[in-house]
Amino acid sequence: MYKKLLFFISISFSIIAQKSPKEFLGYELGDQFTYHHQIVDYAKHIATSNTQNFQWVSYGKTNERRELGQLIITSPGLQSKLDAIKRTHLQIINGETKATLETPLIINLSFNVHGNEAAGSEAALGLMYDLAIKYNELVQKMAGKSFVILLDPCINPDGREAYATQFNRKNYFAGGNPDPLDQEHFEGKVSGRYNHFLHDLNRDWAWQTQIESKQRISFYQSFMPMLHADFHEQSGQHSYYFPPAAKPYLNFISDGTKQLQESVGKSFSKLFDSKGWTYFTSEVYDLLYPSYGDTYPILNGALAMTLEQGGIKAGLSQKLNNGDTLHFSERVLHHRTLANDLVNWSLENAEQLKSVFYANHEKARNNPTNQFKVYVIPQDQIAKSKDLIDLLRKNRIEMGLAGKEFSAQQPYSFFDDKNILNYKVGANDLIISTFQSASPMAQVLLDPVIALEDSVTYDITAWNMFQIHGIKAYGLKEKLVPVNNFKWDQVKNILENDALGFYFLPQNPEDIELLLKAKKMGYEIVFNDLPLEKDGKKIEPGNFFIFSKNKSLKDFTPLIRLADAGNISLNSLKSFRFDKGADLGSEHFKYFQTPKVAVIANENFDTNQQGELAYFFKSNFKSTATYIHLNDFLTKPIDHYTHLFIPSSNFKLNEGELKTVQKWISNGGKLICFENSINSFLNAPFDLGKNLKELKDTTESKDIYVLRERNALSSTIGGNLLEVNLENSHPYGFRNQNSKTYILNTSNSLFASSGDFNPILKTGNSPKVNGFLGSKIKKQISNTVWFGSKEIGKGTISWFNFNPIFRSIPTQGQTILENILLYSNY
Ligand SMILES: [Zn+2]
């Protein structure tokens, strides 16, 4: 048996001849768009051609069930030891053991995160072949030292397939039409840039809301690469971009990392110079926002880079403004050649890459750059911090209980955005020490002001997680060590024998799911619209009371089981009578109605928002929505919908159509407009123009040419965290005990409200702003409206002047949106 097994192993390691991409696919790389299943098949072919040193590892599936995987290439003898390698590597990162000469170099190359930047995956196929045929050369170059190369040929399979399929359908004449006006260069709403839910995966690394990111980052964290390269494409009119990156940088990026960035940039320059290919560096692509494929690995100690070939939307060929024609094959060649150079450079600089990576982690553990030594979440804030705690854990941030009392002097209060006199840390407060290898990640997510070297960036500039979630947390100058790992208690509900039912305040998607199921099962569900008190216990508005008038439905066991499974704490409802407030039969208890939702969709509406809404209904509200194309809207009755959502857009309805919508609202419908879509309702019969006045800056710009880019920023409204007052006695403001909150402001216009438009979110006289706000706007932002509603008959029209579900990052904006659906009958 033993002999037989050995024989079997020896043949399973045999090496078969690698087919080139052309031999495998039947065309040269860059002559066609390769379909995703062919990309996976080719990676598997390369893996089977040298099973001793190559391996294809599947790490998940996309929403549309496409395979996610990486080709793992190692120096001889490492494939069978990968688990041990990962274990030791994580121990070194955590300071539990030291790196040695045997410690392998681990690098990771990722392609096609934006599906329509299609040269990436084709270049990955070329790179796989190149590494397979020159494998022995790579091993020699390392002179006995170990390496692990992780190659992800397609981070966003659904997006890439959407792009390739659309292109092929629109390309009538084989080989591509270089005329930029040809339809094949236009994608429409379902842009391959995004994933299935129209989210940008290169904005999702830290938040990990999308299934592709969740699975990839768990794989990433198991390996913690020392280098990550993210292959993109930019406008076809541009040449090629590689490091060094543009400013602003985050302040903890070490000199070692900066030197490596310079060094790799020089290697690329030398290569491109020798080929006569033009390029640019240090412009546009900055390192600030933490959810990019370069910033996120940098926050995790790696050297990381964005690489941008010119070619987005260029199809198989495209005529450029300068008269040249850009071919797909050239775009693929540039990426492939650079990727080869990067692998060579990495192996040549392996020792430096390793030592800088481990030094970054050592510095993070022993000398963090965070503003505080510890962040404290008081015990009474822990329940509402679930989203935050999940997020921190997804990013390797460790936390635990304080274990003892401690009197902190002049701690910083995130909620008040200032230092207070003192705070007494309780033994059961949750603490996050910054002395850990993930401290840069904690810094970027939790510090109040992101330290910048400069301020011009092309994304949002603030995202403080305590402020976004309205958590009253503190930052301390004193060092505290958590006593143990924090764990959630497992809930076990027991209703009292004589209970008429139960009540609870929904906090999480599981709670909403329980409500929807209970409603479906036939239980009565009401919510209170004013504060109650029973036996000395205060019950805030927005609690749901579940009971039954039907004798056959007196058994609550199925619901209690669901609550236990979802870790939802229930309270027994022992009587319909309350000591303060009102009794359950009163008008102050409203019936919960299962929402029946429609979203108006159109190619020209905000693309991401259409996907974000779909993702919101799927993940937050555990329900569905009907997407009605604008052309079909009102061609059939809409009476059976309770809620109608309109993503940010510019469109016109005629008078008759507006009257139909108005009648639907009068009968109880809830219309929810996002950002610009309110413009369609400013005139009669809605006349919201009388309620909402846009504030415009009319001063003339006299910018000189070189300062144009910077001066345009003085009018920037969005991208920051803005403090707003919350009208929390209104049902849409329920489930938030605070009378102020921070919103992730994504707006590009300012409005003042008046008349019978009820502003539920509104800035005060001098609102706090965290992040960048244009200097001209600062003067105008006081007393502006950010969310509000107007009652029309039995229904309402509501309007958000920002995107409450921006990138699906959990925020209090999402809570408001949930409230519109939960508390719709009032
Ligand atoms: Zn891109």
C-alpha cells in the first residue's frame, strides 16, 4: 500500500507541457475578450502543468456564481507547507517569533477589479504562462530562498463578463471598430466596472460589504502579502501610470515603504524607457481612502500599488485624440511586461520587502501613530456598536474588556468632538488598544481627523466610524491592556407564562427579518409612537409589540426560536396597559405594514444607487423590490406599492403623471427621492420649490490657470462627515436616542427649507465638519436641510440631500431609510 501510494504521488507530480494562451484559446492575447470561465480553465491548466509548484485555489463564488480563485506559485517544496508558512508568518506579524532567512517572500498580484478595464485578466493569462515557462529561472534568481506568488486573474468576474458580453453583442464588425462613436465603446447602466450589485470593488476593501471582497480579504488575511499590485485601466487618452503614488499620503506610511515605492517605480521607468512606452507617475492616484487595492494593503504593512494602463472603453481598438490607434493587444502587452518586471524586481528585492513589511508591523505594535493609546466603547454603547465591532474584526483589529475601573483624564469624546474633563472606564467597557499590528487600520477607521500630507484627493476625506454610528466613545492618552477577547452573549429568550406576547426594538437585519416573518405568520404587530413606561422600565418609541388576537396563534415558540437563532432579546408583554404614555389599544400604537416596494430605474439614473438600493433591500431589509423602468412607470396602476424610491436622477413627468403620483401619495403612498430626483417635484402640483430653496454661490471665479484644480475645491460640498440635528421624535428619526448625528455627506448642493416641509436632518448654526469642506461652502452650510418630508393626505414625500446608503457602508443614514419602511403607517 505504501509503495503504491508513493508511485501514485510520483506520477501526480509529473510535468505536462504548458500550452501558450494562443494554443489554449485559439487566438493571440488581445485579439478577443476572453470569457471568465476560459480564464479559470487556463489557470487550472497551468496549475496541472506543474503540480509540484503551482496550485489553483478556489476561494469563493460571486453573486452570479462565477468562481473566484488564485494561482499560487511557490519555490520548490513549499506547496505542501503553505498552512505552516501562513501560521508562522502571522506569528511574526504579531511579534510572537522572528523572521529568518528561510521565511518566504509573499507577493500578490490582482487583475481586473473593474470588470471593464479588461486588459488586466488577459495580461494575467500571459503572466501565468511566462511564470510557468521561466519557473526554473525564477528559482535560480532566488538562490535557494523561498517565495510565494499569489495571482488573482480576476477579482470581479461578474463585471468582467458583463463587459465582455456587452462588447461582443454591440460589436457588429469583427475585430472592433476604432471609431470612438461606435456603440461598442458605450456600456450603459450595467457597466462592467461594478459587481452584480453595482458596487465598486475598489472602494470596498475596508468595508467588505460585497461577497467578492468578503471572500477575497479573508484569503488575503490568511496570507498577508508583503506586496500587492492592483492592475487597472484609465482613460484611453492617457498613457500608463505607475508608482510613486500621488499625495496625499497617510502619515504612517514608513520611509522604508516610500523607498521601495521609489525603487520599484525606477525599475518600471527603466523598462518603459527601453521600450519607448510613455507613462506618468506621482499624479492623480493618491493614498488616502482606505478601501482601495493599494491603500488597504499599505495599511496592512505591505508595499502596494495601483497600475493604470490607458484603455478604458477602448474596446479592441480605438482612435485617440492625437491620431494614434490604441489596440487592445498593446494594452495587454504593457500590463504583462510590467507584471513580469514586478515579479523579477520583487524576487531581487525580497530581503528588503520582507524586512520593511515586518518592520511596519513591529512599529504598529510598539510605536503606533494613532492619536490615542486606547479607544473605549462604554458598556451601554456596546449593543448599538455591533456593525462597528463586526467591521473592526473584519479588519484584524483586536479588542477586549477593560477588566477593571480606571479614571481617564481629559479623554477625547468622539460624540462631542472635543476633550472632556474625565471619564471613568468601567470593567465591562470595551477597549481597543492601539498597540497591535492592525493599529494603522484602527487609526484610519477611528481617529477623528485623518492625518494628511496634502488635501487634494479624488474621494471622500472622512469616515470616522464612531461618528458615523453615533457611538459615544472615547480616545484615551493612557495605556490600557484588554483582559480578554470580547464575545457576544448568546441570547436565550424565555417568555413569562402569562405573557400576551413580546416586544423589542429592532437593531439588526435579523430583527427586521423576525418582524416580517411574524407578520406573515399572522401575528398582530404594532409600534409605539411615543415613550412608554411599565414597572419602572422606560420603553422608547419605535418598539414593536407582537401579540395575537387569534386563539390558534397563542403559541410564540416558533418566534422565540427565531429570536434565539438571531440573538435577539425579547421582552415579555404582560399587559396592554402601561404606567406612562398610552395603552396598547390607543391611537399611539400603529399597525406595522409589510412594505411593498418599487424602485424607478433608468440608464441615466445614478447607477451605483440603483445597486446600493437593491443591496439594501437584500441585506438590511431581507426583502425584495420591483425595479420599474422609467419608460414603464405609470403604464400600469401603482396602487399596490406602499413605497416608491427614485435614485438620484434628472427626469420629467408630465402633469397627468405628476397628478397620478400625487393621488397615490394622498392615499398613503410613501415617495422617497434621492438627491437630484427631487427636481421633478419642485413645480405644481407638488410645488416643493416653495419649500426648498437652493443656495448658490454667485461669486465669480478669477482663478489663474495653474491654480484652477485647487480653487475648484473651494466649492466642494461633499466627501466629509457633517454634524446635523436629528428630529428624533419623528418616526423616521426613531431608534436613535441622540438629538444630533453625523452624516456621510455626499451632496453637491445646499438647500434651505421652509413652510410645511419637515426637516428631520438639518444643520445647526455652526455645524462640525470632519474632513474636507470647500472654503466658500463653509459660510453657507448652516441651517441647511439634509433629509425631510412633507405630508400629503395620508402619505408623504421624503427627500435625502445625500446618499444614505453610500457604498453600503453601515451608517445612521441606513437606519433612517429602514425607519421609512418600518414606521410607514403613521
Ligand atoms: Zn480601475
